[in-house]
Amino acid sequence: MRKHLFLVVLGAAFALLSGLFVLMSHGSVLPVHAAAGPATTFTIAPGDAERVPLDRNDGVCTLAEAVEAANDQGVSNPPLNDCGSGSPGLNIIELQAGDYNLTAQVAVINGGNTATFNVVTPIIVRGVTSDTTTIRRDPSSQDQFRFFHVGSNGFLTLENLGLAGGYANGGTGGGAAYVSPNGTMLVTRTQMLSNTARYGGALYNGGSTTVIDSAFLGNSASEDDASQGGAIYATNNMTVTASSITANESTDSGGGIYVSGTGSGAFWISLSNISTNVANSDVANGGSGGGIYHSSGVVTSTLNSITLNAALPSAPIGHGSAVAEGGGVYAADKMNLFFTLVDGNAAESGAGLFNSPAASTTVTSTLFIGNLASATGAGIANRGALDLYNAILWANVAEGNGGGLYNETLSGASANVRNSTIVQNQSLAGSGGGIFNLTGSNAWTALSNVTVASNNANGDGGGIANGNDGQIVVASSTLANNTAGGNGGGIASSDPITNHVRIRNTILTENNGGNVETTENCSGALTSQGYNLDSGTGCAFVEPGDISDGNAALDSLAPADPLQVLQGNITPAYDLLPDSQAINAANPTACYDARNVNNNGMPLETDQWGEARVKQLRCDIGAIETDNTPTAVTLTGLVASSPTHTALPAGLVAAFALLALLAAIAGARRLVSPMK
């Protein structure tokens, strides 16, 4: 029976979120420290949004005066302004449908002009819907200001609102809203549109912020060439759920989101869409993290789509440009990606994910598909610690090395790939169509229960290429139908040290190198640790249990739809047909994983599909433990009849995908026109 632990986790997550939405549907999510007594409600019409200059005694209750009265909590007698007295505890500001056009600030807080007074008590600002109730900086205004500032111990709830055109001046953050340390904000069913700041075009979170069922569209971190976080800049605990971060931009890093520390908490984002955001939008100094830039702290992504984001270099590649890394995600600390779609992102390196030397990233049940790198690592570029489990790298295209995964880890770092699939990736002018490995001293790459199939490299190693000083262990895996223009269709190593590449209990079949139709599964210095199956003779395996010129007899790659992994399903792999010589042919002691360079790694309890590793007499060679009973007669010397998965046309894929990406970004950015 397949063990789908992630379905249980998925169900629990949906149950938790469903409960949250039920609570929301019965009214506001109130501040937990609000007083139990009745709240005062201030109702404001669009025509009473402001009075310039501010007049507290003209008989009109404006938005700024309502915030001031709420902060006062009914203490002052007589009341401070035209709104009357607020209540101890919670106060509510009700806005009718319409545009609340503001032209001037009433306060300077944390160096930035603000249209309302500093929020220091529990306040709800509630509209009718986010489409019909909009607080807007008037396009004719000469003043630059944000709308809300949450001070220490303040708790601001924004409901059913649009916040448009805010501009945080003076190099500050939060074009629409700023949350100070020890401040709290809850944002529900709200849109933040076309706001601008240096840090966090729409929102700067230095306290604790929760965003639910909201949208950030067309915001910009663009006050200078070093502006970060097109939509959100977070330095403390933050949760984003069921929201969209779309068509935002930064002149530096973090086109959508910039996380710079999470305090004692974390940055959690779930059930959300992060798309068509751009880092380094002015093409000046280079920028990374088109969707998310993660500088420090803990970031967890669950059930999200990160699509069509871009990190742009500062100049054409090869002309002294600053490197643009992480089109979808740039990680520099603790990062978790669970059930996440990373699709169609573009960057110079690490188009889907760039994992920096300081990063430790865990990727689970996540799909990287159709990402484009103008240099290395279209799916993932790793220079830190990376753990891939039940993940798929599919049809990613790099101009240089590592179409699927580019792994260049430093001393002591590692890339651990388990129960995963790397298929149909391409290196147009480099090596390692599936994986390019170049590790430093004491660093290593491990593949356990992995399928590497139908990848293509113009250079060496259609499936895997290992460079000088690279150390890699391939265990209980399947390398099939990969092609290379150079040497080693399956795996190639340019490292002269034989034991830097160790292979055990692995199938290598129908891989072609040198642009010829003959099988070339291996090239270079390799060490067999026994019980491998080579469909040709080029691997020269001679250790106990090795099979040369063998018949792998693979079934079709299944499941055919890679999107199923996002639902907790298994990753695509090749089952074994009954006449496969790999059945019951692995190490009789156990199938060991790749976490140890020697044969005494940890025994694998399950195969790539999560099924028991021993079903019959002993383990099968390769990534999958079959249910099929082997045929009575052992056939040798046959050519395996596994299906051919034709590599995508290299030049056309890169050209058309890049044009589609740029068109999508341009189209999304035309939806809004950021106001200065």
C-alpha cells in the first residue's frame, strides 16, 4: 500500500483553513485583546474623507479624525474632534461605498508622511467591498503619503477595502500601510493597488501581520535603485493566506515579497498565487528573487503557485552585468516549499529556485516546470543545503549547465534528492541536462529512489554531469532515455578521481551520447558499488551483482501528469516489465540509500512510489520495486524497449517560452499604472 502521509497533512491544512473561513464568514476576525463592551462605530461618507487643512471643529468627521477619536478611547472630555468619543477597547470605522480621495498628510511618523494618525489601539476600518470602497491618494495631489501606520501595541484591521496610489516618502517603507515592532495588523478581503515605497511598495511589516483573501497588484518598490519588496517587505512574523501577489516590481530584489528576518516567528504563505512580479525592474544594479527574496528568517510556502516571475540582470549577459538569481524564489536562510507549483519563471541562474550558500531549503511534493535560465540551473541552482523529497523537475531549460538542477555546494553543504523525478530538462549549450554537479571539499550530492529520464544536454551528461571535484552517490535510481551531444548520455564525469562518482543498485538504459544512436550510458571515471544494470557495456561495471548488456525492460513513465504531485500523489517513474533483469537482482542484504559514500548507508524501506522495498525475494534494481513476477527464462543481450520521450526542440522552446514570459509580464503590468 502506498503511504501518502502528505494527504493527511493536506487534509489537516484544509480543515484548519476551512475553520478560519467559517469564522470570517460570520463576522470580522476581531483583535483578541479588544474589550468585551460595545464598540463605537464611526460612519464616514466618501465626501467626508478629509478636510484640508485639518479642522477638528467644523462639524465633519473625517477618516483621520475617526482614527484620532478611536485612539483616545473616550478619555478626553470634551471629545478631541468632530467624531465624538470613542470606546474603551475596540472602535470601528465604517466606510460607505465610493472613493475616499486624500490629498494631504496629517502626520509624519517614522520619517514618512501619513494620511491618518498613528494607530495605537484596536481599530477596524471596514468598507463595503474591496471593489467599491477605495481609499486613494488623489492623482492630482502633490503630497506623498501612506494611508495607515500601526504603532507599538496598536491593532489595525482592514476589511473590504481598496488602498490605491499611496506613496511612502523619504526612503521609508509601506506605500499603503506600515506596521511597527509590537504592532499588529489583520488584512481581509482587501486590495492594495499601485502603491509605492522604498521598502514594501504596498506593505511594510515590522510587527505581526496576517493577510487573508486579499490582493496586491501593481505595487512598486522603486524610490531608488536599491528598493526592495515590490508588494511586501517583512522583518517580523507574517502570514499570508488565499491571496494574490501579482504584477509588482522592485528596482532591486524581491519583485513580489522581500523577507528580511521573521523575529521569533516565521513568514508563512499558503493557498496563494505569486505571479508576474519582476526584480530589478529598472535593469540597473541587478536584482534577485522575482517572486520571493528571502534574506533571513524562516519562510514556508504551502499550496502556492509561483509563476511567470523574473529576476533581471543589470545588462546583457557577458557585459559586466550584475547577476540575477532566483526568478521564482531566492533563499538565503531556512526555506520550506510544500505542495508548491514553480512554473515559467526566468532568471540568469536558479530560474525556479536559487538556494544561496547560507540557505537550508526543504522541498516536498513540489513541481518545477518550464523555468528558463540564461546561464545555469533552470529548475534549481543550489549552493547551500538542499533536501528534495517527492519533487519533480520537468522541462526546465538552461542556456548553460544544469537544465533541471545545478548543484555547486560549498564545504560541508549537500544536496539530498529522494523519491523524485528529473525529466525532459535541457542544457542548450552546457552539460548536465538533468543534473550538473560540482561540489566542494566535504560536500556531496546524493540521489536515492530517483528517476532521471529524457533529459538532453548539448555538452556531456544528458542525465547527469559531474565536474571536477564533484562528489555524487547514485543509489536505487533509474537513468533512462537521456541524450548528450558530447559524452555520457546517462552520466558523465570529467573528474579524474574514480571514487568521486559512486553508483549502486541503479539502472542505466537507453541513454545516448555523441549524437549517435548507439547506447552510451556512462562516460568518465566512475565507481560501481555493485548491483547495477547497464543496457550496454560502456559503464564497464564488474562488481558483484553488476549486469552489463542487460535488459531493463521498462514500462511507460507514470503517472504521466506531473501536476498530480501537488495533490500528494507519487512522482513519475518507470515500473519494471516481467522480463526485466532488474527484478530481484539488487543487493541481497538491503537496498541502501545514498547518504553514505560507502555501501553501508541506511536501508531503504520504500521505493520511489512509497511502496515496500522488498516484495518478493529481494530488492529490485532501480527506483521502483515492481509487483510483476519475473519471467521464468532470463533473457540477456536484448535491447530494452522502453518508450522514447523525445527531447523538446531546444532553440524553439527557449525562444517561445521567453517571449511568452515577457508578454505575460508586460500584459499584467499594463493592468495598472503606478502613481507617483
